[in-house]
Amino acid sequence: MLVLVGASASGKTEIAKLIIHKYNFSKMVTYTTREKRSGEVNGVDYHFIDEDTFQKKKASGDFVETTTYNHNHYGTAFSETGKKKVLIVNVEGANSLYEKIPNDLVIFLLHSPEKVREARMLKRGDSLTSAKARLKKDTALFRRDRLTHVDFVIENAKNIGLDELSDHIYSHYINHPKNQR
């Protein structure tokens, strides 16, 4: 499983889309209690569920990992995991996955400069106040030293295209010793 971790607007979603499209991977559709954003589709972007349903699934052991971010719950179902799958998680999610299934995943930490991320947030429609708040929170949350394990750190700055980055990540993933078994 290819796991992408990174702060808000670090390029995770766009890179995942490219890897899915170019290399025939599937997106792991995770569960969340957060509200749908404009343009998102239930069952495609996330499984949008209410708090009670989420807690029942968690209690019954359906999730390999769960986390809370910005007061919303997220969970990855065991049934969604697989070798040609792409998953986007935060630090807690990556740590939990590594604790439970370390030999089944390769973790990439995406790093983008704060100014680049702010510009991306504003471009996608986030308010300046919201963007500033997320940037401040993410600075503390997405530090490398908070991750139990990282296979690769990927710099995602303005001068590198997402197409090139997706190729780079795919190459590292496919050639990783975990995928040579």
C-alpha cells in the first residue's frame, strides 16, 4: 500500500489522483464524519457517515486505523487495504498503520513550503483565515519527528511538476524491497 502523509495543500490528493490514473492504482476510500466539500462525491472521495455510524464501525473493529483531525473522525477499513492502493492519512494514521501492518505499506512524507501551501489553499477556495489557521496547526502536526516511520521524504515545491513527482513516488514505491517479495 502506498501511503501519502503531508500537511494541508502539500499535494497529496493531486499526486494520488495521478498515480491512480497513470499506474492503475485504486484510491482507498476512507470514512469520515466531516461535511462534504463542494464537488466531493460520497463513496468516491470519502464514505461520509455520521458520528454514531462511525463509532459503531470503530467498536466492531472495522478500521485498521482511525484518527481525529479538525474535530472530524477518519477511519481506514481493513477491507480497503491492498498492494496497488493509495491512501492519504495524517501522522496519527500513518503511525497506527505502521504499528499494525508495517510490511504492507510504504510511507511517503510530502513537504511543501508554507507559502506554497497557503497559495494552494486560497486557490482551491479556502478563506485566508481558515488557511492561516490550518497552516499554524499543520506546522506542529506534520513534523518528521512525529512519525514512527517514513520510507521517503518528498519535497513538493512550485518548481517541480506534480506529474514528475508522481513518477518519482511510483518509482520509489515499486522498487521498494517490501514490493519485491
